[in-house]
Amino acid sequence: MRNLILKTWLGRSLSLICSVALLLFLSAACKSNKGGATAEVGSKVQMAELRKVIYAQVPDLTRATALINMVGTAELELGEINESYLKYSEKFSKATADHSKTAADLHALLEEWEGETVVRRRRLTDTLISMKSQTTAAEWPEISKAFINSVAVQSDRYRALHPSNS
């Protein structure tokens, strides 16, 4: 029984340490680029590549218009995801610097963050799937690829994880 408690405690402690290290790295990576200026997108998401591909691939004006409206929804959702990432990165950085914060405090903050983020990621994914219903099988591969590329370019979190791609 004692070994089980020790293993559980060690596992949680290692998990917390890894989470802290990752988030501190991500916060630093997100806030700087080669020129030293802020590289954050925040809520100012513009999926230009996706819009361009839709105009080039979808000849039917009604479907193209529906898709462009969905792009607007995706931009708003990704903007909210970015804002959440920036907000919680800052909150987590402040909490880790506060000596009085416990592992439970940090875990609660991570759970709060995850709860907010998972809903937004699902809505972004739902938008992608809704877009599929407005495309043909021939149009979809290019549009879905442009969607993913646009998210990668406009996502503060993704760019923090892959700084060489930004």
C-alpha cells in the first residue's frame, strides 16, 4: 500500500514538473521571435490561405459563400483559443512564481484551462466538418489541407511548439 501511494505521489509530482517546464518554455517561445518583437496573433486570426483556396477550388458561388462564412466562424474560434492560451500561460507563469501555490493549485489551474480549451477545439473541429458538407470529394482535400495550414500559421500555441515553422 505504501509503495502504491509513493508511486502515485511520484507520478503526479513528475507530471506537474513536466507540465510546468513545458508551459514555461511555451510562454517564453510564444512571446519572442528572432527580432525580439511579439509574435502573438491573439484574436486577430486571418485564414488567408484557406480563403484563397476556397475561391480557387469552389466554382459554385453559393457554396463558396457558405464556406467563407464558416471561415469567419473558424477565425473567431481560433482567436478565442489564442486568447485563452495567452491568458492561461500568463496565469500559470504567475502561479508558478508564487511560492505559496501548491501542486493542487497548479493542477486546478491546468484543469480549468483544459476545460475551456477542449470546448473551443471541438467547436473549431465541428466547423471543419461542417465545411466538408459544402464541398465535393474533389475539392475537399485542398480545402482541408488549407484549413490545417491556416490553423498552424495562426495558432499562437502551435507556433510556440514549432517556432521554426512560424
